[in-house]
Amino acid sequence: LYPLHDTTEARYAEIARVMVASGDWVTPQIAVGVPFWAKPPLSIWFTAASFELFGLSEFAARFPVWVLILLVAALVVRLGKVASTTDAAVASAAVFLTTVLGFMSAGMVMTDAALTLSTTLSLASFWMAADFPASRWRYLFFVGLGLGLLAKGPLALVLVGLPVLTWALWHRGIVWLCRALPWVSGSLLMLAIAGPWYWLAETRTPGFLEYFFVGEHLLRFIQSGWEGDLYGSAHAHPKGYIWIYGFAAALPWTVVALVAAGSAIRKRSVLASLSPFETYLLLWLLAPLVFFTLAGNILPAYVLPGLPAFALLIGPWVLNRRPSLALLGVIVPGVLAMVLLAGIDDSLAGKTQKYLVQYHRESAPASPLYYFPKTPYSASFYSRGKTETLKSENDLATLIASGNSAFLAVKKTQLAALDTTTRRCLNPDRTFSRYLLLQINSACTDRK
């Protein structure tokens, strides 16, 4: 498999590796002894469990997200069969799996797959509970919310609550909504699923709740380029950029959706012709797009929870009116797979430290490997946490003065910024894309 790349994939894989190594399954840690407060642990638990079963590897890191995306597709089929035919439901699942984001999410270590499964479970359960009031779906709605709180926090409540509340007020009324679900016992079930972990997390690492709820769920989205992120860099975008991500994420089916929408507009009033189920799907699809419209700090994966609804809207149309378009479901993943196989090593070479770490391990296993001024997550993962970090040039000077044999990995641009006397003590060994592997001259103790 292609290597884990920085930052997102390698970070979550490394957190899961540390979880297994430390035996602490309560507090995710970005490094041993350094808590990771940015996300709840559900997806990390899945990855750590996979490491326990299969060992540390790219396959084990990605296997859980593959399963999660397939489970989302299974829920799409289940919900689609209730509203339409089995063939249309399967077509919808195929649309979901062959969108650019759906396809790529099945092979990327990230938290959004777990969130999407949680929100899809809740939103599918709500519709099923409306059709079958006495069924178990009434409680599965709250199971999904509980899992969502463990997957990504209160965002799950928002992404589920927006379409449910809007649709109910539009079609049924608030009284019906109050009676449709067991809100008291269901909420207790939700809290029973998620509450214990939040309590334990705050107890073990005080300050978690404030950072998580205020920083990660308020300041991150209202402050473009938010500087309070403890674990990464903010992704500043113009407000409304989420819609561009949404268009790209659903390709090639966004083109089909535009054709379908254009056809409907020419023939009739679109909103007036939508069935209650189609209205529900539209609200579900729009929820993440509308919610993140005013956010400046966003990622493409934020639209993933809306893709199941998009697929349920497009699948029946493709099957009934343009079955030839189903070929896109074969062509798109095939093309993407070929692109990945043809160019993945070159395109990701600068975003992974796998090859540098492997080379060092094979050529100089007895000499420690240092990174300056920051260790990429992939280096920590592939070295099993054995790399060390030199945070300042003074730290590097101290290491050089010690006379110990060691290797240094540094970006080319950062090497050029070091003073001349320091660079003289660093002998080039090998180049790995943007990084240089240098051997520290153990005889270079006098740097004057």
C-alpha cells in the first residue's frame, strides 16, 4: 500500500500507535505523555484495535475507515430500499462510493468516516422511525448521536439536528416531532454511550472540555486562520468555500446532478415537486454546506456527512433516466486507482518520511535519528516513536558539541537558514524529496 502521508493520515495513525504502545485507551496522545484534545477517540479506537489485530502497517491503519465507509453504503442501501426499489438503493450506494470524496475516504486515515457513519445512522434511523414508529430505529437514532459525540463531538448533533428539525417543522409540526422519538430515554442512552469518556477525559487531563468545546467547536470555525490550534495549522479559506469543496467532493456526479436539476427546472417547480423524502434528503445534504458556509477554517472532508443524501437523490434518477451514466461508477474509481498507482510515490514522496526512516534503519541502525525543528508524524509512526526532535539551533549545536554519532533530517529550506559553522558539521548522506538526511560529524566539536 502507499505510505501514510503527513499531516492528517500519519497523525491519526501515530496517535493510535501510541495508544497501543502506552495501553492508555482513554486519553489519545499525540506523543507519549502529550494528550491530544482536538478530537474524541472513536476513530482512534478503531485504528488502535486494527493495530492490535493486524500489527502496525498501512493496511491496518486504513482497514477501519474502509469498513466504516462500507457500513455507510449499507445504510444507504437500507434506507433506499424503504423509499424506492432495491436496484435504486444499490445504485445510490454505488454513487456514494464512486464520488471522489467517497472513494478516497475509504482509504484515508481520518475521523470523518466515523462521523459520517454516526450521522448517517441517526438520519436514516429518523426516517425509518417515522415510517415504523414501534421499531428499534427510534433508539438507533440516539445510538448514532452517542457515537457521533465520540467521533467528533457536538458537531454530530448539529449535522443531525438541522435537517431533522427543519423537515419536521416543514412537513409534520413540532408536536409530531416531540412524539416521534423517545427523547428522554433516548437522550439518556446517548449520554450513556458518550458521557463516561468525556468525564474520564476531563478527569485525567483537566482543561480538555474548555479547549474542545470552546476552541475546537467555536473559535476554529469563526476565526479564519485560528491560532489556538495546538496540533496543526489552521486552514484559512474565504467564507463560502465549503460549497466549492462540496462540488468537487461529489464529482463526477455533481455534473449529473446539475443535469437532473436543469431538467426538473425546465419542466416544473422543483421544490413543489419534491416528495417529503426528497425534501429530507435535500436538507440532509445541505446541512454541512450551510453550517460551514461562514466558517473560514475548513477541510474538504467536512462535506462527507452530506454525501449519503446526495447519493440517495441521484441514484434513482441515474437508474431510471440515464442508466448509461452508471458507467461512471466503473470509470471514475478505475481512473483514480490508476492515477494513484502511477504517481502516488512521486506525489507523496515529500509528504511521508517512510523512505527516509527505512533507509536510516537499514544503513545506520545504531545511530539515533533527529529531526529539526519538528518531527513529522509519519517519521514518528514509521520509526515506532524512536526519532527525536531538536527544537532549536541551540539544541542542534549542543548535539554537535557532544561528539556523538547521529543523523539529522531537515528540510532543504531550513538547512539553508542555519549558520555556516553549523552546516559545516553536517555531512550530506541522501536526499528524500524536500528533506535531506545528514550525518553529524562527530569530530566537529570545535565549531569556531
